[in-house]
Amino acid sequence: MFDNLDGVERRFNGLEDALASGTLKGAEMTRLTKERASLEELVVVFRQFKKLKLERDEAKALIAAERDSDMLAMAKEELATLEAEIGATEKRLIVLTLPKDPNDDKNVILEIRAGTGGDEASLFAADLYRMYTRYADRQRWRTEVLSSTASSAGGFKEIICLIEGQAVFSRLKFEMGVHRVQRVPATENQGRIHTSACTVAILPEADDVEVDLNPADVEMTVCRSSGAGGQHVNTTDSAVRLVHKPSGLVVECQDERSQHKNRDKAMKILKARLLEKAINDQQQEISANRRSQVGSGDRSERIRTYNFPQGRLTDHRINLTLYRLDSIMEGEIGEVLEALGTHHQTELLQQEIAVNK
């Protein structure tokens, strides 16, 4: 099972040498740094595995040669400890060598849209955006709003942002779907609990080499920005609308005062959506299409419920319930993400065992 790990270790050593040479620059430096980071945990655990096996062999040799009863007892105790550590390390290696999502190391384009629930849904969209960006800050990831449409209540009808950092997609990819909220709106005079919903989509950011985007296939129109924004709104044609004619995908961006910046942001979103479409078309068994990712935004379609009166978060996919909703909404969602990742790894491990039987 671990026959290829010596080759992985050699590759890791080669990457370290290349990065230490001081000759790399720009995109090549970034690419190799990401590759090294993706291999580091596996190599560290593999080296520990080899070290433990060597120590076990030495303990066995000592037991075979030892005649002193006290020393023999100590050697056998050490051997038992080493066997347990080897077993645990081997299990960790199995998990680390499971098939990996090729997008795990990518940055993410996060899309949050208000679903059913009117103004309350738009306010919850703003709460979710705040939760994810707070978590991103804790991870020292960088966030940038690419597009947003505000609601009259002070929330968002839609907000799209880029999240950049190490292995962002691997951490956030299970967040896609319908998020349901149950709480008493500020405008509710009789204290009744309302149920609203938002959809969340997690798209891996597309590299230029991954998306074959012919400029001739993209139709761009410009217009004056609308909505809140101060004295510069409606004074220049800075808002950008892109239409990808072969697929029919449409992207609009008006957050920046500069037409050029709006176009760049819109292109990021368009490329990410085209990459997602390509993944859906080519690997339907791995990645469902966009509509099934986020559902219709109906309250009944949900992956998670945020119940504010009870202070409760429930993830319905793994039957996880936590009663610390306040801290979760402040960005402390690591426990939820860890549980989802562990559940996914367990499923992969069970599939791997079934295949190898």
C-alpha cells in the first residue's frame, strides 16, 4: 500500500532543494510552494512510520539477545508501545494516501444568496458572510469581495467573494448547500420564530491553464452602477456584465469604481463557474451540477439549521448538533468543518477497504 511513498519523499526533498536555491520566481515559485505544502504532512508521517519500524526491529533484536530478566521486561514493554504507535501511524498514512480531490489546494470563490424568507434571508446571508470571513481571518486567509447586491434591510441578496490561502477548498467544500435559519426577526412584534434560507456555493478558483476561455466567446457590456455607493455612483459607465455565449453563463460586477477592476473580478467569477461546469460535465459521480449543489433555496432543502432561540447548530448530513451558536457565528466553525472532513475520510476509507477485499 505504501510502495510509492519513497518516491513521494524524494519528490518532497527535490522541492525543498529547488525552493531553497533562490532561483525560482513568480508563478513557478507559487506552484512549487503549494506542491510542497500538499506533500508535507504525508512525508512527515511516512518518516515517523519508518523511524518507528526501525526502532521496533532494534527492540526485537534486543529481546532476542537479552538475558537479563529486568532488561528483557523493559524491552518487551517498549516493543508493545512501538507496535501501538506503528498501528496508529499506519492508519494515519492510509487516510493520507486516500484518493485526493484535485481541487483541495485551490482558493475558493464563495457565493451566498438569499433564498426564501425575504429581508430576513438577506440578513442571514450577511451573517453567513461574516461567519466565513471571520473564520478566514483566523486561518490567515485573504478575502476579497468580487460582487455584491445589497438588500433594503441592510443584508445581501447576493454576495460573492474570493478566499485565498492554503488548502481553502479542502476546508470549505462541504459548506455548499442550503443553510436554514430559525429566529425571531427584529421586525417581528409578536415574538414569532421565522424560518428563512440561504444557498451557499463553494467553487474552486480556476487557473488560467485549466479554462480554455476564448475572448471571442465573451460578450461584455458596460453600464452605470446602481444602488448605494456615494457620489461616484451613476457618474461613469463602470459596471460590467459578461455573457459567455457558448454556455449562456452571465456574470455582473459593479462593486468597483473602475471598469477595468470590475471586468477583472467578473472574469474570475466566470472562469470559476466554467471550471465548475467542466468538472460537473466530466466527473458527474464526483461533483454534482450547480443546481444540486445549492438546491432551490427552499426552506425544506437544507444541509444545516441555525436555531437562534435554542443557540443550536445542527448539520443534518452527519447528525452533529452543537449548542454554541453565538461563537460559531463569530467564525468558530472549525469543529464543524473537522467533523465533516472526518466523515468524508471515513467514507473514502470504507470504500477503499471494500475495493481491496
